[in-house]
Amino acid sequence: MAQPPFAQTHNTLGWQETALRGVASGLLAALPVVIGESLMVHALASESLESAWDAALVVVSLAGLLGPLLGAMGAVLATGLWAAQRWPGRWLRLGWWLMRGTLLGVVGFGLVLCVMWLFPAFGESQEARQLVLLGLWASCWAAIMAWSHPKHPALHAARPLRRRRWWLSRTAVVVLLGMVWSMSLVVLGWAQAPAARVAVLERAALGGSVGGWLLNAFDSDGDGFSGLMGGGDCDDGDAQIHPEGIEKAGNGIDEDCDGQDAPSKEVFAVASQQMQRSVGRAAARASKAAKDTTEGDKPDPERTAAPPILLVTIDTLRPDVLGAYGANPSPSPRLDALAAQSVVFDRAYAQSAKTKASISSMMTGQYFQHIPRSVERRTKIFDENVMLAERMVQAGYSTAAVTSHIYLTPEFGYGQGFGNFECVAKRGVRWTADVAVDRTLERIEGLSKGEAPWFVWLHILDPHHPYDMHPKMQEAGPTEALSLGTSKWERYRTEVAWTDGHIGRLIDGLKSQGVWDEVVMVVHSDHGESFGDHGYEYHGQALFDEQIKVVLTVKAPGVKPGRRAKPVMLLDLFATLTSVGEQLPLEEHPGLGDPALGRPISLWPTLVAGERLPSRPVFSERVEEPKKRRYNRKGVIDGPWKLIYMSASQTLRLYNVDRDPRELKDLSAQEPEQAQRLYGILKRFMRR
């Protein structure tokens, strides 16, 4: 059988020596990959890598994670090439295709770079970075294998045969020893390098994936946390003991691996008393305000008829892009005008930086970790939950919903309580704002003809990545303030302007239908968006303000426009809207209970009576599926203070957002009492 051209000139080494040469080439080719990914991680995580030692540990960690893997890949490819010339039949074809695959990888590397340049949205994805790194490795590996070939003119007859065969392997021994040491450090000592560990797992496209796979492999009890590689599990044989375990005070067992049996009750007791007094005073003032406005000459702020309610969710809208929250120039004149007629909450927080967790929390009135649900990537909300729309139906409302993403559909449990639910029917397709607004106005027109008040939920997805550029942009609204460029931020602002124009069409439609004056219109976002802030892109990874601080404005008849500065939660909307729908007396709106546990309150008293919001902590969290619980975060905001707790690494970060709104300076070491006070409150919240 005729051999392929490559096989006719291949070396005559045995398969063992060929495999060893493949390992050596793979290890050497891994060096530029490690260096390239280290530069990416340093660029993204520069704020969290506070010392040169942390930066060095990132390089060491990536070498330990990627070196053995890429060396093994080199051995497999080299052995395949050897088989191509040694074995006939199918093995010959297999080896030949392996060789061709390597060559295609080299060509593919250039093609990926071209695609990234032509299609920025693809180039901004983590998958694209992984392809670039693997393409870089394949190119370097192929080049080293070719240069070290025994038939290469630079080596032929220039050195003895033994040196020609072994020079690469000897060179790689040093690299191999270094990477083995690095791997040992990662497996056994990564807990001592929390900054580097977090940076690699969250920012390294290729190394982070390998690290995550190893953490799952080392998780003996399947609780989502590993006892090795800094996983934080202090007993990897008991699934009830891990960094997010439920503490039982006084049993002598450290269920949450924080080094103590239970959080300090004394620390929490003082904070709890202060918050209870604040909530009690707010409830008393609300009761007095209701009595005064009822007995006086002022109109009763509690309507005699239940008002129609329109809940508008704008996906991925961070507040500081709107003129109402300080953006100049503003891409959102219609939203700014609406805010001028509304109560604007300057510090509203989502309960998660992911849509599925944020929206499901708002719609159920529960934190994501407490919602009965499935644990798949696309979470299904179980029927046993009582959803917001169901409560509105019980209060006598007609209901409808229009959503723009395949996830927010009845298939995943969001249809409960809605008499009419319109959504995208195909995966990979999403409705743009123009379609969603048209369908919403049609639903409102139909519901307005009935006698019952209506509750309508509109979800708009346009500001979400990949920030499409709309050909009919000029039809949506004014764009004079925009520089319609191709950077992510400019494309994002363009999407906000497009959405703003269609929100304007929605308002105009409500006015033309004659329901504008009586409707309660709530506009909010489900989370924010990062554009390199704290080294993150997009959302869902962290609890910094750019990801969890959201837009929240409420326009209601008889409500005086204004601003509220104290922190509130999207979770409060469940209590607010159900109380309005049920026409509860003002003093009976939810606001009592134990605010340290994060129970929602009704915002209606602060809307209709101008009541001051109570001082209380608000909470946000990142909750992943069980196999990724190592990425979980918990956050508490109390006045100007904000604490972020990273479960697996047992790390606390404390910020004063009044003095440091960008959250650049961690004060946990300078303000240990504040950190421990908030940590005690947070642990109490987690124990709930």
C-alpha cells in the first residue's frame, strides 16, 4: 500500500521515542499558551492581584494545570503520526487524519483570528479565547515537531543520531519537572493562594476549565466543594459539611468550615435590635400617615379601586447608562422623562447577577437558594411555588405576559398565573423590543375592555449581549447623543437607545388607550453588566455593583415623584405589588419581621405617603448548580457598607460604597469590626 507523502520522510524512531518527543514538544508549546493566558488573567484581574507574589502564582498555577494536559495531547498526536506510517488499513488512515487534523489546527488558528476580527460578538466569548489558545498551542507544537524532525536540514548530519533523537526530550525534562512541581502546588497548596486561585478559575478561559474539571474530580462526597486544590471542604467524606453547610449552634461541629461552631450571637444581636427599632418606627409612621391622610382634607392615598399594573423588565440594564442615574450624554430621553414622573430608587439591588435567579426570586418572593426548582443549567420553577401572577389572580386581576427570551417561558415555570403568555417559541431566537412592545399593547387593549383590573409583565431583552446593531435604529427614537461605534460599550448604549425609543412607544400607546393616568408602571432591570469592571465581562460572575445594582422606578397615580437613597431589593416588588393588588391598608403592608434575614418589605408606604425607608441590610447571592458551588458568592449591603463572601476560599471583601463607589479598595483588614459585624449578619442569613 502506498504511504502518504508525510510517512515517506518520517523518522525511524520507535513509538516510545516518538511519543516522548510529542510530550516534549507539547510541553514546550505549552509555554507560550501559559504566558498568553497569564497576560489575559493579569489584565482582567489586576485589581484582585494585589502583590507580585499573587501575579507569580497565577503563572505557576496555569503551568501546573495546562502543562500536563498539553504534554499528554502532544504524545497522543505524535503517536498517531507514528501509527500512520507503521500500520496499514484503518490505523494508517487514523494516523493520517490525526496529522491532517494538526495541520488544520494550525490553519484554524488563523481562521479563528479572522472570524474574531470580522465578528466582534464571537471574539468576546470565552469559547473564542479557548479556541485561540488551543490554536496557538497546535501551531507551536507542529512547528517544534517539524523543526526537531531527524530529516530537518538544520539537524541532518550536523549532530550524532543520539543527540538528534534526544535533545528535545532532555530540554523538556526541565520543563516537565517545573510543571509537575506547579501541579503539586495547585493540588496541595492552592488554598494558600486564594487571589491567584480565584483569578485562574474565573478569568482563565482554558486553565479555568481544566481547574474546574479537577475540582469536580477531587470532590469525594459530591457536595460541590473539594478537599484539595483549595476547595474549602474541611471534611470531604461528609456531604453535610462544606463552606455552605448549615451551622447547628452548640454541637461542636463546624458544618460550614469557617473555623468556629457558630457565628457570634452577640455581634448579630446588637445589629438586629437596631434594625428592629428602625422597622418598628417606620411601621408606626406609616400607620400615622395613613390615618392623617384619611381623616384630613388630603385625598386618600389608598385607591378605592385596584389599579392596573404594568411591570416592565429590561434585561441587563445597568443604571449608570441612563440619564436619570447620571449618564451624560444620555441615550435614554424617554426613560429619563418617565423617571421624572416616578419615584426613583438610587440603590436598588438584584438578588443575583443572573437572569434565572433574579427573575425567579422576584416572581416568587423568595431567594433563589430557597425556591423549589430543578438544578439544571436552565432551571425549571416547580408548580408548588406561588408566583406573583397567581397572587394577582387571587386578588381579582386579569393577567398577561410578553417575554423575549426562550428561558422566560411556561416551559420553565414562568407561566403560572398568567391567563395569556406570549413568548419566543424557538431556541436561539429572541424578540426585539419593537415586537415585544407591539404585542404588549395588543394585550393591554384587550384586557382594558374587561371589568377586572389587569396585571401585565413585559420583558425586553435587547441590551443583553451580543448587542445587535438595529438597521431601523432611527425609527426607535433620538440618537443624536450616541456615537454609534463598534466597541462593546458603544453597541450596548445603542441597544439602550433602541430600547428607550420603544419604551416611549409603549407610553404613547398607553396614553392613546386612555389608561396612562391610572396605571402603576414599574420599570426595572434584572441585573447589570460588566465592561471590564473588576476584570469581568458581561454578568453572572460577581456581586459588585456593576452587576447587581439595577434600575428601579415606579410611576403611580397620586404618587409624588422623588428619589429614595436607602438600599432596596427587587425582592421587595413581590410584597409591594401583591399588597397593592390585594388593597391592604397602608399600615398592614409587609415591613415587620426580622429584616436581618432579608425578608422583603412593601415599598408602597414610601411611594404614596413619602415614608422614609427603614434601615436594614439587603442581600444578594450567586448560586450555582451543585457541581459549581465553588463559585458561589454571598453579599450583604448595610448602609454605606458592603461585604462580599466567597464560599470556597472563605474570603471576605469589605467596601464603603459611599466613599468608594467603584469598589476598588478592600477594607476588610482596615475595618475588621465592620467586616465581622456584616459577616455575622450574613451567616445568620445563610443559616435561614
